[in-house]
Amino acid sequence: MGKPDINAIRATIAREMEAKGFSGRKLSVVAGVSQSTVKDVLNRTDNPGIGTLHKIAEALQIPFEAISGVEAVPLLGEIGAGGAIAYFRDEHEFETVPRPPLAPGPMMALEVKGESMLPKYEPGDVVYIRRDHEGILPQYLGKYCAIHLSDGGTYLKVLAKGSQLGRYTLRSLNAADMENVEVIWASPVLFVMPRR
């Protein structure tokens, strides 16, 4: 696991701000963070938080990997292949995992918890996804996806249409289906790193 180099992060942000004509105030407005947060990232804190860095990267329109100074993927939390145990880590728990081969662009990683997707996914596996939009694209149906529900749970399941309009069924490999749930977003699994 990699820890970020705060000096490299600061240098990248300052360079991008200058190149794009951003003041600290403008960056805070576009990123949706306070001016003091921008000052802290640039001058004070040694642990700016992954959520803050993601917002700044989006505001500057650069990949998260460019701002983090590491060729790695942020491990943002756990994904349930079983009960509703999924959560997103506190943004100050900045942990990364290696980038999969031949996988450019912004990605995020989630660690599998639970056994409902055995034998395909085991507890401790790390799945990689892209999160570049809300909602569900039609081509995601029938695929193994990270799926975030309106109740806050994030699951690793096969996405299927539900029997109610606008609802979906989440299929497990060896557990009961979760039928007619409200999905906020879904994203197909792009790569799996076996148990750490």
C-alpha cells in the first residue's frame, strides 16, 4: 500500500492552479470546499483527505492519480458480497492499491466482504471500478457490478431488472436475490486483485 507524498501533491496542485489561472478562492468555489481547506492543502496539513483531493482534482480537470503523485488507485472502502456491511472509509484514511495493468484513467477500488459471490469473488479480493456518472447504463444489466443503493449500502452483485418500474434485482451466486431495490449508481467490475 502506498502513502501519498504531500509535497508532490502540493506541487501538482500549485502547478495546475497557475496553468489554469486559479486563485485559491476560485479553486475553493469550483471544488466546493472552503478557502481554509485549500490553504491547508497547499501549506499546512500532511493528510488532506482523499475526498478533498478528489474534489480538487475534478475542479482542476485532472485525473486523481496526477494529483496524488502516485500511480495507484484509491481504496475507498468495502463492498458487501453478503450482508449490509459496506461502507466508505473516512476520507482521511488515504490508502492506495496498485493500478491494474493496461488500465488508464480514473478508477477506485473496494475490498470485498462476505461470501455471497463465492467462488468468483472471495472476501479480501479488491475490485476496481470507474465512477464517472450517477445511475445505470443499459449495458450494465447482467454484469458483475458495484451497486450503491438508496439505503447507503454498496454491494457486489449481478445487476438485473426488477419487476417494478425503476427498480433492480441484485443477484448473488449463493445467496437469495435482493429484489426490487432502489439503485443510486452501478459500475461494472473492471479488474479483480486476489485477496491481499
